[in-house]
Amino acid sequence: MKNKNQKEDINVLFGQNIKRIRLSKKISQEKLGEIANLHRTYIGMIERGEKNITLINIGKLSKALGISIESLFSGIDD
């Protein structure tokens, strides 16, 4: 079973992936929020690892960024 720090580390790594992909596509947090139908402040919280995001919102971000869900988890291990 994972401890709290490992859970937080996964959130941080996931958020870093979102931010890296978003920046590579030259999309602002606000624009990503509009495309994904999520609030811009929520995007920032995800990127900082402050939110434990739902599968539904992972799907929205994947679609908005034009990449596979699997790609959002690149580099994240157990």
C-alpha cells in the first residue's frame, strides 16, 4: 500500500506531465481550461499536484491536448 507521500508524488508527476505537454503545444492554462471545459485555476492546481484528478477529467485533458491518456502517465511508475 502506498503512503501519503507516494500518492502526492504521483499527483506532482502527473501535473508536471500536463504542464510539459501544454507548454510544448504553446497553450495557456486558460485556453486548455476552455478546450477541456475545466476552470483555469483547476488546471493550475492539477499542474502543481494539488488535485487528485478524476478519470473523467483525465479524459477531458487528453482530448483537449490531442494525445492518448497513456501519454499523460509517461514516466510515472509504481
